[in-house]
Amino acid sequence: MAEVFGESLLSEIKVETLDELLHSLRELDDPHPGARLSVPVLNDVLSIFTSPPVRQQELHQRWGTPPPPQHVPFGRKIKPPVIEICGTSPGSGKAQLLYHIAATSLYTPVSDASASCQKSGAVIWIDTDSRFDINRLHAILRSGIQTPDDDLETTKENTIEATLQHLHIFRPQSSDTLLATLYSIPSYLFSLHKHYSGGRPLRVLIISNISAFLHQDRLDSDIARDAPPSDAPGTSAQPPSILFTQRYRDIVTALRDIQTTFSCTIVAGNISLSPLQASSLGPTHRPHLPGAWTSFCATKIFVARKIVPRFGFSLSAEEAELERAARRLAVERSGFRGWVDPWRSEAWEIDVREAVERNEGFNFQVDGLGVHFAEDERSV
């Protein structure tokens, strides 16, 4: 009897490695596990998908009924968020949001850090489309960095220079080099003699365009399909379509390993290749990436420029020329809109659907100083 009782007790003991224990302690010390970014409007969206127990409690408080008891065991794992920001067209504000996320992750003022439970960290930017603009990021940081005396431009520039030392840019030229880059990131970050970010956590990993190599990968798949079979030893016998999807499975696996090691948020830009479709929860579109990515990325946000009415058909060329400046000003002031992509929302839980339905999205504007949200939040 004693032996059976002892085996029963031993079976209840959970064995963890040291890194798992440290991850658990960090999650328990975080009072806002869904607040992974220093951008409140994006954290509101993330909380819909990352904190269902909190949402259920809020719903019960709103309805005046006691919430059911919930037991959160020690060592629970909260998956770091993966966000896709998809633009409906060029100039939709996607890149500006990515710069804003990078800037707020690199530099968080002390007053904001205490409110958002975030501190300044390191940022990895994977520039898949070779369009990264350091001058734009510099301008956003410059508008947000606080110094004791605004007249001390040298102090501000020194702060910007020190901040940008924690930005790590990689420029892969294909999906194969992207995968190799992802494999090399852990060893690079652990090699403290190669960078200055040893004392900072990796806050966010940004991929400028997750679809940058999609067409090249499809072309390679078509070429492999039309090529004659090879009998050489070591040649893969997998169909080209399997090889195509396997690349994205490997990319997702590498990103998941990075998240497991560093508990960082992953933000990927994307561009819609299909027209928007109407749904009960708002406009959506059919994903064009393999299922490995769409399953990995649980939070998808659409951004688009607000529509400004066109010139009337009865307007003459002379009248349109006179109104051109006013129309340009109206387009600049119209700003942008972001909302949760409800693709396949029928598979969501009821409380998630209700939360997305209540969430009306967010509005933001872009100018030379950065990104400004409707709540008049400053960029950084």
C-alpha cells in the first residue's frame, strides 16, 4: 500500500528544466501577460487572443454574475504573440506601424515603462524586401525621446545613437537564406562580443514582408516539377508542392524556437494578394501563404488608408485643378484604419468572437514625426 501511495505522489511531481522554471517565474511576475508591446491599441487586440480568462472575468463582472473558479497551475505557459499586419495596398500604413513598434520597443520612457510593464529592449528587423529606412526610424525616435533639456540636441542624438545599437538588421535574399538567418539568431545573440544588447531582452522580432519570397518559391517549385527526375543518390523524391510547403514549416519551426528561447513577440508585415471579402465581423481576405504560417499566426490585423470621396463626374478639369490642394490635404488628414482580420472566425471561441465584434479597431495618422493614434498617443 505504501509503495502504491508513493508512486501516486511521485506521478504528481512535474519535472522541468531550469529554463522552463525561469520562464514560469517570469510569467508569474508579469501582471499583464498580454501586454507584450508598448502600443496600447495593439495590446487591446492581443488581449482578445492571449487572455481569455481575463475576458471571461470581465464579462461576468459586466453581467453581475460571479465568475467560475479557475485554477491556473504553477508553470503555465503563455505563448508569446505572433502578429501579422497586412496591408490592403501599397501605402496602407503597414510599414509605418512596423517602424512605430520597433521604436517603442527600442526606447520606452521610464514613465511609460511603469505603466505598460515594458522596458526598453532589443529589436531584430529582418528586412526581406530591402526597404528598411533608417532615417524614418531615426525621425520617430527623435520625436519621442525625452531629455532633461530639449535644447541639448547633442544629448538627444547621443541617446538615439545608443538606442540604435540595440537594433539588429538582417537582409536575407531568399527563403533559404531567411531560414539560415533564423537558425543563426540564437547563437548570434548569445555571442555577447558581437553586439551591445547583452543586458537587454529581445523585445520583438520584425519581418518586414513575410511574402517577399513567395513568388520565387513558387517559381522554384514549378521548375522542380517540370525538371526530369534524378536518380542521383541523396536527391529528394518529395513532390515540389511538398518541398514548397516544407520551407514554410521550417521557417515557422525556427521562429517558434526563437520564441521559446527569448519569449519575444513576432510581428510580420504582409500584403494582401486577394480582394477583400465581406463577413459578419468585417472585411477579410483569403490567405495566400501555406497553412503552416496561417496556423502559427493567430492574430492578423488589416490596415488601410481611409477612403476619401473622388472628384465628382460633373467637375471640370479647371475646377479639379483648383481643388487639388484641398483634396491632397483631405487625403493626408483622413489617416488610416486598422481592424482584426476575421478570416475563419467560425472556428473561434464564442467569447473571442464577441470581443472582436466589440472591438471597433483603431485609427491612426502618419506625419513626419511618426504615428499618432486616435487617442492622441504620441509615437514612442
